[in-house]
Amino acid sequence: MTFDEFYKLFQGELQKAIKNAEERLHKTLSPEVKIVLHGAGHFGDLMDTLTAAKELYIGEDRFYRIIDLAVIKVSKKETTIFVRASSHRPGTFDQTWNNPPGSGPFKQLIPKEIIVEKEEDLMS
Amino acid sequence: MSHSGASDNPYRYTGQQFDALTGLYSLRARYYDPALGRFLSRDPAEPLLTLPRALNRYVYVADNPLNAADPSGRQAFTEYSLITEEDEESAADFYVIGAISLGLLPEGDFALFAAGLPLGMRIALLVVTLASVAGPAIAPEAYLSPQSQTPSTSPIATPTPSDMNRVTLYRAIGPAELSEVLTTGTYGYSPSGGGKYFAYTYEGAVRFAKSPFNANVEMTITSIDIPSEFLSRGYTFNDVGGAGWSIHFSDIVLPELYHVMSPIRILGSP
């Protein structure tokens, strides 16, 4: 899997996480995404999507085995997504979590709480 | 281990080679000076942190020469274990045998019982006996009576006066992390900084351990108690296809977690 393919898969999974949060909050969320990245050498660092993808991409046939995603905070300006790469030894695509099949390492989590900042400013 | 009387036999105490010219025993990894009663160099094997005597890496068999030998110059326990990457199972048996030889475990039926335990439990058995000598770094009762543990089925266990405001969390761990638990009393730190997840229920940890993802890994279920207020230091998620309701603590928070948590209980195989 090339980086572009990986990035496209990552963006698709981020969109799923945003959609899940929108359905829960009954709000349209900002498309401006910030990633809080845990793992892959980061300790909850804030970054944009492309930077996170570069950090999470290891190679064409090597992947972090599990990469969790969940929206944890929303504001009018941006949507913050928790992303966490597991510490398992990286493996092939088939060795990733891959549930549902095709999702590869990406796993959607449901947050107990989504912090909503300035709720009145959110688009309804 | 000093020797008196004339002898031309170069092989003496525990069959090790004595060099008359230097007056030293060669124990392969290092030399032992019988006059000083110590090795001339540090033990190359990492010491068991639960056994303070082993932290002095110049002493012989943790100062227990009547019950132990160290023909390699490495730790007595390591020697007994005969450990190799290919043979971890038998290594665990030898760990137990080593502990029996050191007088840390009783012989007889108990040894047979120990040999019948799974790998993780056999290693745990050794550590708990070491803890009984050195002071428990990890709750001893957790090792020997996994069946007696009553896993919580609710996200927050019903508190009793003694554990008011404490929450029990569960974590499924693989062999490497089990080793970390047994040697440090903590879950360690993830090499990539990803932090650690803990399931709110025993069933959740078991479900993750038994997922196809872990099909080829020998998993062990563990648990800890933490102050309920500490839950605010992590993010709680529902991992629907995995461990269910779980909390993530970042690597930055882990030192605090390890400070406030109870000793890790090892509940056994899922």
C-alpha cells in the first residue's frame, strides 16, 4: 500500500469518526481536523491530518497493527480526533486488526464523552 | 567457597574450574575470588528487582551457596532456568526447580503442582516466592489463587468500606508485558509512546485476549485497583469490537498511575 493509498484510507476512517460524532451530537462538525496522536513516537501531540498520516505510515507492507480513532472534542473552528497507534510489532496488512475487513489497522472507538466547546457556535 | 588443603584437581566446588596460578575459579562468564568471597566483575545478567540480595551483582548465588550454584557466573536463577528463546516452557519449569533448590519453594507435591501450571503462572510462582523473601512488589495472593479472584462484571465494582472510591480495571497482556509486570511490578511503557488501555470489565479484557488478533499469543489477564478520581486522567472509550468500555492512559500519565494503583493481580489465562 502506497502512502497515498494509506492516506486515503486514513481520511476515510477519520470521516467515519466524524460522522459517528455528528450523529451522536446531532450537529454538523467542522471539517477542520486536528489529530491528537498517541503512539508512533508521540505522546498526545497535536498535528494536522497529513502530518499524522506521515507519522503513521511505516511502509508499503508494514503497518501499525491497530490504530484507534475517536472524536473527543469539537468546536466551531475544529474537530479534534484521538488517534492512537498500538505498540504491537508492526505487521503486514493482513496482520492488522482489519475488522471490518478492509479497514486495516484502523479501529473506530466510541468516546464516553465528546467535549463540546462553545456549543452555541456549532452549526446545526 | 574458599578451599583449603592440597589438590591437583582443577575442578572443585560445584565442578567449576580452579586456576591455581591466579587463585580464581573460572565460572565462564566471570571469575570468582574465593579469598574475597565475591566475583571480580558484575553479574552480566540483569538482577531480579524483587530480590534485593541479587542487586549486589558481585555476590555468589545471592549469598546462598548451600542451596544454589552458579556455574555460568550469571545469576543462580538464570542458570537454573537454562533459558533459551526456543524453550521458554521448560525454562519456566527450571525457574520453579531453581526456586525449590534455593529453598524458596517446598518440594514434593507442590513442585508437581507448579510444573502443571501454565507458563505465566509458573513464572509468577517464582516471583511470588521471591517476593516472600524480598517483600512483595506485587500482590502475592494474586499469583497462587487465580480461581479465587472474583472478576467484576460491572464497569465500576460495588465498593466496600475498605475499597471505597476504588475502581478495578483489567488488562490483557502478552508474554513480553507479563515479563515486565513480573520484573518491575508495572506494565512498563509502550515503546512507541502509545500509552495503555484498561478494560472496565474482566469480560472485556477476556474478549480482547480471545480476539482473532491475539490468536497466536499467550495472553494473561491482570487487574489493578485505582482511585476512582484517577479515571479523569484518561479517556474512556467503548471498543465495541474489542474490549468494550475501556480507558486509555497516555504514557505521560502512566508514572502517576503506577504510583496510585494497587499491586498488579495476575488472574491467569483468559
